[in-house]
Amino acid sequence: MHENKHFLTNIVFLSIILVLLGAISILISYIVRGSAGEANLTSEILRDFGILLASIGIISTLYETLIRRQLLADYNDMLREIVNPDAQRLGVFALFRDRHDKASSGRLPTNIIALVRHDFLDHMSA
């Protein structure tokens, strides 16, 4: 889970860099035009390249932050619908993504002891 957040942060950071490079390229294209404001081949190429970079950056940021999360959630839900009935029939009562997911769910004895201790201390202090 921590690796996914780190990966997402890197992707969003790279996307922001692409948007900034696109904006810089568009700005340079207007500087290259000169005082007359007439378009030449270099300014047109820089402008189009800037628009391309900015578009890629914006679309990849939107994909990573909005669409990808929903897509993964939908895949996980569909997988649970397929796997859970067969797993319960075979005696499997819980499926975990990894060991960390299992540990955070409170099913390990150390987690159960910590929860009981926390509840006991809360009850004693009240």
C-alpha cells in the first residue's frame, strides 16, 4: 500500500512537470515570434509541442488520481464476487491482499491483545 502511494506521488509529480514544460514551451513560442507577432515554423512547432506536453500532463494526472482508483476498486469488487463464494465453500473465511493487510485487519493474536488491552484501559479509566 505504501509503495502505491509513493508510485502515485511520483506519477503526479511527473505529470505536473509535463504541464509546466508545456506552459514554458508555449511561452517560448510567443517569445520566438518576435515583436511583429508573425508566426514562423519554429514558433508553431514550439506551441504545438507545448500543447501536447500540457495535455499529456493534465490527462495523466486526471487518470492517476480519479479513474485508476475507481478502475482498481471495480476490479477488486468483481474479483471478490468471483472468488468469495468458492473460497467460503472451501472453508476460507477471509482473503487478504498481503501480510500487512492481514495484520492491520486485527486478526493476528498480537493485534487482538492490543485491542483488548486498549478497551480494558479505556473501561478502567472511565
